[in-house]
Amino acid sequence: MVTYPEIWRSWADTLHRWGLQDIAAAALEGFAPLGFLGAQFIYLGQPFLDTFLPENQTLALAELLEHPEKTRSFVTFLKQDHRLE
């Protein structure tokens, strides 16, 4: 299982900048039981999604959704203040 700390930081920074960190954390927690299914859809669409997203973003999101421990870790990471100064 690969981790993507630079991608997580980028996502957290963006969500904090937009003020959506709490909504994203709640959604990840609330939809956690469906994470595996969501990951499978992302894997299926990866060739298409990779044309629009930066390198490894699609894979990082799919792995985050597929593994509940990663989801919990990212939610914890997201609830902390990681904005760039």
C-alpha cells in the first residue's frame, strides 16, 4: 500500500482554502462503507480521469477510498490545519 503525503497535503490545502475541509471529512466518514465501491468506479475510469488530473491523483483517491484505514488517516490529517503559509 503506497502513501501519497504530497497529494494529501495538496488536497488538504485546497479544501482548507475553500473552507470545505469539514464537509469533506464528514462525507468521507459518512460514505466510508461505500468507499470500496467508489474506488472500483475510479479504477474503471482511471484512463479517462488521468487525462484531467495531475499524476497519481486518481490512484491516490482510489486507494484512499478502498482502504478504510487510509480514509481514517486522511480524515484525521484533514482536520488538522495544514495550510501553506
